[in-house]
Amino acid sequence: MLPGLYVHIPFCRNKCPYCGFYSIPSRAPIAGWLDGLKKEIFYQKNLLGRFDSLYLGGGTPTFLSTEVLEQVMASLLDHFHLTPDAEITIEANPCDITRHKAAALKALGFNRINLGVQSFNNDVLKFLGREHSVETAEEAIGHFRSAGFRNIGLDLIYGLKPQSMKSWIHTLKRALAFQPEHLSCYQLTLEKGTVFDRRSHGGNIVTVPEKTAAAHFLATSAFLESKGYLHYEVSNFAGDERLESRHNRKYWQHIPYLGLGPSAHSFDGKKRWWNVRSVKKYRAALEKGRLPIEGSETLTKEQRQLESLALGFRTRRGVALKSLAPASRATLSMLREKGLLKIVDGRAEPTRRGYLVADHLPLCFGS
């Protein structure tokens, strides 16, 4: 698998109450960021060779005007070699999508959409602080279909206090009415410093108990698999293997990727580095002719092995048995008896219940 190319967009329509990534204000100068991004693209143009995926995400890329996005894409395509079949994804906010905007994104070369629907319940959307309504999200999906998009992913959230199991299943059923090629179902988590985190510390409980969240997770997996979706990663479901997120698979399989933009991370197979978060510092570094790298780490062989286990157990492919120590046989047997792992074609793969404890599975092998 070839490397992936990622552009982090530090702008969004409003400050999101539950996601730390959206903490950079939209009033930050887009022109200055764009100038810096073009410089970083030029400086990094020979790194990692060819790419078969390009992903624009982070804040809300569709918040940017078509003209700005056109400049971003032109600069990327001028300096990086994308394969003819490259998967080119953009994250989208329903509020930004008009018929004209959807058509423009298609014309710019995007062939995959990740739409942040979050819920098909207006009360839940209000609780989340989202500006869009269910009707707005449904219209956005329609605009993308009319523009010719045949690979649309919907992002949904569960595990919040006002959402009952019945309400959550309703959201899943409503999502399936649009026949999305991909679904990402994320459990609400409290990022430090966000509005929801402060509410929780103030005694206003916003998430459901762990047992309830687990029930939602298991119900989600069972329901979507019964409808023909492939549960290929803890939070992700695809219509079939061809519709799995090619770009995200690179993160899970330790494939190199290059990140551009403020706070973007990169990985070359052994070394990981990340850019400064501040748009101002990002631009200043590039104006001085240096890369805006804030820090880096070179992974040891042991660290790479542990990461491979941690990432592998989050996916349906699991990890190769040959990558596990010979002394792991007893552990494997125990985890199989508990119904957390299964052995398929020389690989230890997580079961549905195994997904629930995926982050703990690597620790069982003492790596």
C-alpha cells in the first residue's frame, strides 16, 4: 500500500463543544494559512514518493470557499504525485453544503465524502451544539448524490445522556435510508478543556454509564452487520471491502503518511513528527524558510511492535500469529475462551466483544 497524504484544516464554522480539534477560531487569517500551506507543500514535495490517498480534514474543510479549496488542490496536485485511482476525501459540514458547493467539490476531484451528520434527532443535535438540523443534513446528502458522489460516509455519535437506545437505533435506520457507503459511529468522549468536559466536572453529566455505552456499541455492530455492513474497525463500517477508508487504513496498518498544515502529524515508518498547532507560528516558521515542526520521535523496534498490536486489534484483520511471541499460546487460548479473539487464516482477530476491549488486548501479551 502506498503512503497517504493528509491536510489539516484549522478552521470551522463554530467552536465545537465536544472535540478539541476544533479549538482554533475561524477568525484566524485564512490567507496567511493558505500562503504557509503552499510553502510547506513546496518544501515537502519530494517526500514519500507517490500517494494513493488524499484526505482533507481536521476542522471543517468545507467552511473554506470554493476558491480557496481550488488553490489548495491545485498546489497539491502540482507538487505531489497521486495515482490515477487515488481516494480523495474531504470532511464536510452539512451547513456548508449547497447544490453548487457539492458540484464544485466534485469538479475539484474529490471522490469520497465524510459528512458530519452526528445524529438524525434534532434534540440530540441541539445538545451537541451543532448548527445544522436533521433536514439540513438530509439535504446535504441529496446534494452530494445529485453531484455524482458514489462514496459517501456519515459520521454519527452515540453514548450521550439524552439519547436512548431507541433514539440511537432510529438514527441508524434513518442513516441507512440514504444507503451510505460508509458509516463511522463514535462514542462521545470528553476531551480535556472542552465545554462538555467542564459541564461534566460541574456535575452536569453528559455521557452514559460505561455499561450502557457498551450496550449501544454491541447493538450498533449487530444491527449494521445484519444490514450487510462490514465492521472493519472499532468505530467504522463499510458496505464492502472496497469501501473501507483507504486513507485511515494507513494509520491502522502503520503505512507511512505525510501531514500538512497546523498540528498535522506525519510518519515515515520509523519516525513520527508533528507541526505546531498555532496558525501564527506555523506561518512564521515557513516565512523564515523552515518547516513548522514542533516535535518528533523515532520509534524503537519494541514501540513499533506494541503499536502494531494496538492498532491491529482495533481492526477486523487483527494481527498475524507469527508476530506474537511463542509464549503467547496460553494467552490466546484464554482470550478465545472468553470470546474476545478468534483465529482465522493465521491471524488473531477480535470478535465483536473483543472490539469493546481492543485497547487492552495488547497488554494481555505483555508487549
